[in-house]
Amino acid sequence: MAPMTRAKSPGRVPGAEVAAYYRRRAEGGVGLIISEGTYIPHPGAGFDANVPNFHGDEALAGWANVLKQVHEAGGRIMPQLWHVGLMLQAGEVLTPDGVGPSGLAKPGQQVGAPMSQQDIDQVVQAYGQAAESAEKLGFDGLEIHGAHGYLIDQFFWEGTNRRTDRYAERTKFAVEVIEEIRRKVSPDFPVVLRFSQWKQQDYSARLVQTPAELERFLAPLAAAGVDMFHCSTRRYAEPEFEGSTLNLAGWTKKLTGRPTITVGSVSINRDFVSSFMSSEAAAVTGIADLEERLERGEFDLVAIGRALIANPSWPRQVQKGSLESLRPFDRGLLAELI
């Protein structure tokens, strides 16, 4: 199950409804659930009062119940650790605690001052604290959200990282986060990093243009301790570079030797952005190409997003070969946790 923000945790505490939502996916055959993004213990980590924290006694007790429900149903679950940085959604207001590498919400939009070394150190420590909590609670690993234009990705992206100090090396901040997490958890505790070329500030943005650039980008992250890369694309079937059919997850596995997760419009005919802009349901599509890619080892895991919102038992239905029974996704389904 791909991480999907649901904003159904009033007071930033995941309640019984959230636990039941994740349990239904485990009962439906999902082997590994990656939770919605959870705010790390830093004041500027996020601004939505209904997105869950991954710190504080009440929120962590809520996550302990989520974990219990998922494990009882035979599933595995990892929290996604999240800091939004200076990426603002519609209606959100930047607080004085908002931070970003160069104070840019997007290229050319200055909304604050560049992060100080103290700011950076505090955020790195917050990631480590959240990771330590994840292992102590009994989670099956964790995912670091380094995609889609949020804080870690703001360091990755030259459009929002205009620094001239050591963090001008765009992977440096993420490496420090990964190393701090590795210091706080056991050596065999799985750490996943989600990254993307595209940004919510610019869907056409690219971190790298060639396989050689991708290899240089990924090498320090793998060396720091990433066990698996979650390669976020809007449409999984699209090749990442000319001259090859490999997608981003395929290239990442080839270049690093690490396991990868692919994601993006699986069994849905419309990508993430267009499906939320349209009031019409996205049609269900076949997965023969996906199965072929998986079988030949292009990637190791497949993350299902919107299709699992519409179909809590998507894996069981697909396993039976009954794709025609799948419910199409439409944005109206986001109103409640089904």
C-alpha cells in the first residue's frame, strides 16, 4: 500500500477509524502497508491539524493500535516519516517554524530565510527520534519521505537548494538524516527512501537527466544506509530515459543493486493529478505489463495507491483474476475512510 495522506486524524492523533482503515487493507491481502505521511517531532514539520504526528504519547498510542490491528490481520506496516518544509498546499499558512534549505517554496518564490545549521541539526535529530519510536513500537521498518517537493526533496532539487555551503551537495542533508536514523535503529531494521523526479511545484521537474547522473545521485544515499528505494512516478509504465524501457525503479535497482518499489497509476487509466482534477471516475485497466516487469526482476515490489482506496481487497481480487470486479477510483471516495 502506497502512502496516501488522508487527513482523518483530528488533533493529529490516529484513532480507531484510522486503525480499522489500515486493518481492512491487511485483511484484503496487502503484504506491506506504508502509512500516510506522519509528522516528525519538529515544530515546522507540517501544518495540517488532521495529519497524524509520529511523536507524543497520544499519537504514538494511536499508532500502536494501528500496528496491533495490522499485525493481527497478518500484515506488515511501516510509518512514513515526513517533513513538508516550505511546500504549502492550498489554504495552508506558513508558520514561523516553516523551514527550507534556501527559504524558497518553489524556484523564484522566497518565503523565508535559509535554514541555519542549528535548524538542520534539529530536523536531523527529529528524524532520528521518530525512527527510534518506530522500532520501539514494533513497526516493520520505516520510510523516509524524500519526494514530491517536500523538505528532503527541496535539498535534492537545484530549484529550491541554492546553498553555497556543504549542503550545496544536494544529497548531503538526506545522507545526514539517513545516518542519524541508522544510529537510532538496529542494523537489520529496514529503512526505505521514497524519491521522485517530479515535484508538486513543477510536474516536469527532473533531478537527473541521464542514468549516469542518477547513479551519482543514488550512490551516497545507498552508502548511508538505505535498504530499499521507493521510486515515485506518476505513471509506472513510462520509461525513465531514452533508449531503454526501464522505469525509474528499474534503473534504480540496476544502478544500486538495492531492492526497489515501483508505483504510479497501477490498474488506473488516469494519473494522480488528473484523477483529482476530474469529477469522473478513473477506469480500471489491466496489469499484464506490470506482472511481466515484476517477473523479470525490473523491480521488487509494487505499491498500490488510489486503487486501494476504492478497493480495500484489491490484492485478493487481482489474485483471483477478477479485475472486472474492481471499483473505479473517483475523488469522492476521499470523503471518508472506507
